[in-house]
Amino acid sequence: NVAVLGFTATANGSVYAVTQSGVSIFAPGASGTPTPTQTISNTATGQAVLTGGIGVDTQGNIYVVTLGTIGNSNIPGSASIEQFSNTSGTITLTNTFTPGTWARASAPLDLIAVH
């Protein structure tokens, strides 16, 4: 059993699940205890602390919200959104977005919307 921090599903039914060890991608219609078809290991994220916030756009780009290195209850200055491309089954980190200021809000702090 793995604790899932967050997940999203694409229009075709693929499920992207975030855990502390990375992201697992499951095929449409997977059930029971399925094996991921692809993964993003936490090594690929630079050992980021993943929040569970995840989004996938219509081109298959994957966006993962991180807290950088864990701090106290404040949002660390190194928080980011990491973008991975998924081209021909190869997942590659393509961008890291690090806003100058994160909005302070009540929980949850890990929401993301992708168009």
C-alpha cells in the first residue's frame, strides 16, 4: 500500500497518482492493483517534496506542485511547479516554474489547474 497524495485523470482515462516517491501513471480502465505504465521517480524531481498537486494538459505535459525542501508550516522559498513532457513514452523534465511570491491561503495549498 502506498499513500496517494493526489491524482488526476485525463480525458482518455489515464490516471496520474502522486506519492512521496514520485508519480505513477496508470492505463485507462486499470483496476485492482495495477502496474504503472510509466513513472516519474522522485530522483527526476530533484528529491522535491511533492504536495499532491498535479495537472496534465491536452498535449500530455505533466505539471507537479512541489514544496522544495520541507520547512515548517510556511511555504518554503524554493517551492515550484515542475513541467514534464511525455513524448513517445519518454518523460523529461522540461521546465521549473518558481514564482517570486506564493499566495498565502488556507489549506489546501496544492491545487493546480491546467488548460
